[in-house]
Amino acid sequence: MREFILKASKAFTKMFRLNDLPGAGRMDLVCRCVTNALWLSHALRRDIIFHAALEGPDRPPKILSFDGEKLVGVSLDERNIASNICIALEKGYNLRSNEEIELPSRIKIAKKSFEQLVKEKSKTTQLFYLHPKGKDIRKVEFTQNVCFILGDHLGLPSATEKLLKRFNVQKISLGKIEYLASNCVAICNYELDRILELS
Amino acid sequence: MREFILKASKAFTKMFRLNDLPGAGRMDLVCRCVTNALWLSHALRRDIIFHAALEGPDRPPKILSFDGEKLVGVSLDERNIASNICIALEKGYNLRSNEEIELPSRIKIAKKSFEQLVKEKSKTTQLFYLHPKGKDIRKVEFTQNVCFILGDHLGLPSATEKLLKRFNVQKISLGKIEYLASNCVAICNYELDRILELS
């Protein structure tokens, strides 16, 4: 299983206007990451789960999970993904701690924090986060279950970096250039695909 | 200089509804390619030009060109890029053959065909197109001026493949998986960035 966790520090946890995704705490960035994580040409990636940890107003924290094997009726354009997120946020608005519901689209929404999710994943999964000073992704030995942690346009704050260190999350690098979070997702997928093709 | 040409065989050449980009001949796909070609985290790529050859109704063909060095006032979300494309299509609606105008955003629109553009580029630029049976991108020797040609969700028809062969366009491959056109753009950029970092 391959997973991604995006820490979307400003992304709204209430309903938002579909005509202004950047204004909803950079929901456009969240949607692009979902697209690049899950879609191939004419197919969904069945072996990937993408989690977005939304930390913006006004009911944080929320975790949205998109499982490529289950997703139904969601298209890959920003507006369609955003409309599905909006429905999830509406239905999950009043969730209590650790409650989770699944929508007809099979998107899950949980009242859970980024920290909790990382802690859970650390028990079963090889965790990585992208950092310019990390180990070159082409030199990393990946196991079967991997999870990549990404920051949004604001990056990962130092408190989060300390937390990741505590859970032994490894730093990896895509080179010297700082790519869009959504393109980091696309590139991680691509690098792992190349490794799997060789094996 | 690094360039991309997307053959968007159904993309509208008239104004369209911003709330339905997929319905405008997959304008969402065009917008995602623009984003992935030109944007880094917090910066535009100054050395890249992205061309979209729009061939849908009702005034084809049109070439839209986005130069990363010149672009102003355009954001990277699908809706914003689409709104700028819409303005360009309105202003350029009645262009005559080979006429070109530049918008305040510095996006250019020309009444020109995909074939004409490929022919022009073939004189000065190393041309590639993505094909599962092409040479592995990691084994290609790139020169200074490269241009990648991509198809949309319908791929490149055989007549276009014959045309590309006539202009000695080389087939290259990203592996066995067929990625979204927009992710092909992101991956080509990444592979070339890695080569440049080593040189």
C-alpha cells in the first residue's frame, strides 16, 4: 500500500465557495494533490490512499481520506473534487473526537489530527517526508507499505518536523528544486512506479 | 529553452463556462498542464513556454502560448487559468490565419494549427513525444532546446504520429504506466531538472 498525508494547515473545515478554492485556505492545492495521487490516464490507482489533514477554520482538525480502490463518482478536475470535499465537510461538520463517517463517494472524514494519523501510520508503515536536505529518493530502499508526508504552500513548521523526528520519519529529497506539493505527489508516484517496474 | 506542446483535440476555441471545464472539451486538462509546466513552489519557471493547440469548436485551430518569463496576474488554480484562457479566446475569436495577439496577462493567442507549430519548432528544437514504446527518458541525450509533444485524454491519432515521424520527432517513454498528460509534463520537467543538476 502506498499512502500520502498532506498537512493542509489553512484548508477550511467548513463549507466553502466552489468559485474560490484558493480563498478556502488553498483548497485548490488539496484538490490537485488528490488528482495527482490517485488518477492515471483513464484509471484510478487502486493501491493508493490519499489523506488530507485539514487544519483551517472552523472545525479543525479533520482528516479526509480518498481510497483509490473505493472512490465512486468523483472526477479528477479541481472543482469536482472540491465539491465532494465540500459535501464531506458538511456531513462531518459536527463529528466528535475520533468519530469517522464514510460518504456515498466513499470519501471518509474523521475528527482526527495530523499528529494522530502520523502516529497510527508509524506503527505499520515506512514514513517519509520531503525535505531538500533529505536522502535522494533514488537511493532509498522502499518496503511494501510506504507513506509520504507533505506540507502545503507554507511547508511543515519546525514543531511538526520535531514530531516527525520522534516517529523516525525519514527525510527524502527530489533534488534541489522545490516543487508544488501536487507535483511532489506525482513525482513520488513516478519514482516508486519505476522501482516496481524494475523489481 | 524548454517547451511543451499539448494537442487538445476537443478543447473549445470559443468562450466557455468556468463552472464546467471538463464540458469545454476537457479544458480542465489543459489548465492542469499549464500549472504543472510553469509553476514551482512560490515561483514561475522562467525558462519554459507551454503551448496548447486547441482544436475544438467553434473557431479552430488556435494556439495559446504561456511563457513563464512573461506571465503576469495568473494564478495556478484551474479556474484562474481557465478564466485567462477564456479572455484570450474572446479577444482572439476572429483572428485570421497566422495572426497573433498578446493579452495583458502576456498569454499569446494565434490562429495557427498544431501542425504549423510543430513544423516551426522542428527547425530549431529537439522534439520528443511520449509513447509507451519510446526510448526511456533516462537514456535520452537532451540538447539545450527541447520540446515535448503531448496528446490529451484521446492521445495522438495515427495521422499525427505520421506527421511527427516526418519531422523526425523522437519517441520517449516514462515507463509502462500511462500517466495523466499533466503528470507527464511534471515528470518531464523533473527528469530534465535532475539531468541539469548533475551537469
